[in-house]
Amino acid sequence: MCLGVPGKVVSVEGQVALVDFFGVRRETRLDVIDEPVGPGDYVLNHVGFAIRKIPAEDIRETLSLYELLLREAGGDMMADDVRGEIEAARGAARQEAARA
């Protein structure tokens, strides 16, 4: 199974966007996306590539379904991995903020 992760575009520079995934910011390639995006748009990311712009009318439902997937996955290793990455990034961000 492949998992696409929804995220909000923070900024765009050329073919790279900075995207916020539930509080974790990552650079995401825009080479294969289906239409132009800008700050505030939502994209579906797969292995570092934005593969689809999420239509504005679908954003709320998409984010809700993804959060439900994470909550209900229970012992699902992929969901555990996603949760672990999110928590690790949040912890690193807290540590960085504490040092500043």
C-alpha cells in the first residue's frame, strides 16, 4: 500500500515547496504535480513529491480522514512510523526553540 500525506504549502521556490505536514515542515518536489500551487494550497505528497493539488472544497474532509486513519490504525506499522516521524520532528522543533 502506498500512502499519500496531505500538507499545506508554506512557500514555493522553483520546483520545491516547503510543506507543513501536521506541524512537520518538509521540502517537497513539484515536478509531477497536476497543477501550479502556491502558499496556502494543500497538496498530496508521496515520497517527497507533490502528486496532486487537493481541491479547496476537499481539504477539510481529506485532513479529517487522514487523522481518523492515524487514530484507528492501532498496531499498523506504517501508521506507527508516520506518528513517530511527526513526534520526532515536533520534539526537534521544541528543542530548537528552547535553544533560541
